[in-house]
Amino acid sequence: MSNDLAKPLSFLLSLVLLGVLAIVLVVQVYDFRRDFAYLQKLKKDEVNYEVVWGQLLLEQSALTQPSRLEQAAVRELEMHAPSPEELVIVKP
């Protein structure tokens, strides 16, 4: 009698275990795909930031050229190179 009950019970337990494992598998695949999509987005953002960084470096080099600085000093600060008469040499 107990053998007759054990077979259906073990079959039912196997089905429940199989269902739980299937649900766990689906959740794991979903998490993997979500994380992979996020990783791809981060890689794309990294490339975009590298492009922006390169553009900023070019802009910085253009803005810090000596001739540009000299022009800005003359135009905005009204600075000029001193003439030989304006130079004062101090000896210790």
C-alpha cells in the first residue's frame, strides 16, 4: 500500500521541483539579459565620453595657445609689452 502511494507522490514532488527550477532558470535568464543590456549601454556611454573628452582636449589646446593668450591680454586687459624705456633692472 505504501509503495502505491510513493510513486505518485514522488512524481508530484518531481513535477513541483521541475517547476521551481524552471522558474529559477527564467529569472536568471531575465537578470542576465537585463544586466547585459545595461553593460552595453555603459560601453556606449564610455565611447561617447571618450569622444567628448577628445573634443575638450582639442578645445583646451586651442584656448591656451600663447598667441591667443597674448591677444586676450591686449584686448581685454589692455596689457602691452614694455618698451626699453619702461624696463627697470634691479640689481641685488
